[in-house]
Amino acid sequence: MNVSFVIPSWNYGAIIHEAIGSIMDENLEEGDEIVVCDDCSTDNSVEVLTQLQRRWPIIKVIQHPERRGGGATYNTAIRHSRNPLLFSLDADNVLISDSVPHLKQFLVENNADVAAFRGMYYFGSLPEMVCWPMDVVTLEHHLSGASIPGFSGNYMFTKEIWEKCGGFPENTWLDSWGFDFCMAAVGAKIVIMPSLYYRHRRGHYSAYMRGLDRSPTSQAAFPVIEPYLDLLDERDVEYIIGEGRDVWYDTLKERPLRLRRNDEDIHSASGGGVPAPAATESLPAA
């Protein structure tokens, strides 16, 4: 199976060549493609992407006529992709040479819907290595504040699971975490490769930092979890819509949410899942 590398971008003209260059460094195989969606950048991104296209014609660029946000930008790129496997790469991050082919093999061998590297190496002003300890990511991990690769959003997944989720959420700036949460909620098999990592940039005004300027994380996360409230213990539902509405997401480690264990349809650590909510089944036109 071939891979479509999808890159959402807004005002990353100064560094997006590093992300694309890392794909070209022994990560792109015959039949793969690179799809970049520019979310109406106001810097020199269009000029840079045009130059990169001349160098590597394999790159496909789609432009939003107006800014729509990270989730919509991911969805536009994916709708313009042609392959059954997708690798989401943020425009400010960098892949290790010859790492993605091994990740693809790992996903296929495990018959998984999603596969992530074991960790990421922050580079920039504060270097740091982050490793994810689990081998399989479950919905319980999302509800307990565990460190998971989905929060960073740079991993491989099938187009089939993207369709099952109704795409990336477009009603929150926590689009990467939100998409990962939805995949876990609908029963995706999410596996972590026992080795390899990617490089995650730190020390600049990232999409996450821009999001924090717009709204607190608990408020941003609520639209993601709202369609799945019936999966949660009733006491926790009361908590996140009541006294904990402004803090529940930020305090998951101290106050994790619990699944409604008596519901046969809930996702559990052994697998399973629930259907995506009807409101997310159809994607808006590009």
C-alpha cells in the first residue's frame, strides 16, 4: 500500500522546506505522494511551495481562499489524496531518514488502523526526548491524561479510519488530539512501534500556542468529547458539564474520566468501539 503524506500549513514559509525535505530523504517510495494544504498564509509560503514543486513535482498544493483552521486544512489535504495510507506531518516537524517505510510495515503486520513511532525528539531551544510507554493506545489513555502520540499528531493511519471518524474535528483548535480521541472512541487499533522517533520542533509560535490564545484547553476539548458523553460514567458527565467544565481536560491525570462499564457498546482496552456520531459522518466540501 502506498502513502499520502499530508501537511497542513499556515505561515510556515520559513521552515516547511525542512518538513518536505525530510520526506524526500528515503521516506518517499514509488507511488507515494505529498499533499500540502495552505490555509491562506500571509507570509511567503505560496512562493516557497511553488519553488519546492519545481524541484519535486510529486508535491501537490491546495490553497484555502480563506483561513479555516487546522482540522479543516488536514481534511482538505486528505480529500485531495489518492492513497489508502496517510501520514500526517506538521509543517514544522521533521522525519528521520528511512523511518516511514518501517512504520508502514509495522502497521500492516499488526493489521492496525493507526501506527506511531515510539517517541519524538524535541529540537530547538529546549531539546528533550519524549517516549510513549504503551504498545497499544486505548480510549482509557485519552481519559486519564496519559502521554500519547495523538496529542502531537504526527503518525500513520488509514483513510478508512479517517472516513469512519468523519475526518479531523473542525470545531476546535485541539484537532490532532480530537482526531486521535475519535479514532480510539470508534474502536481503532492504535499501535506504537517499539523503536524509531521523529523530530518535533520546540521554541516557536506553534499551532498549539496559537490555540491557547483563543480558548482554554478544557473548553476546546469539550466539542470533541461531547458526542461521546454516553460512553462516560454519569458522575463524570455531570462533572465536565458542571463544576469541572473549565479544568477537566487539564486535570485528567489527577481526576481521570471513567467509562460507563455496564454499556456493551463502549470501547474497552480489549478492543471494540462505537459508531461515529451521525453529525460527523459527512464531510464538508473542500
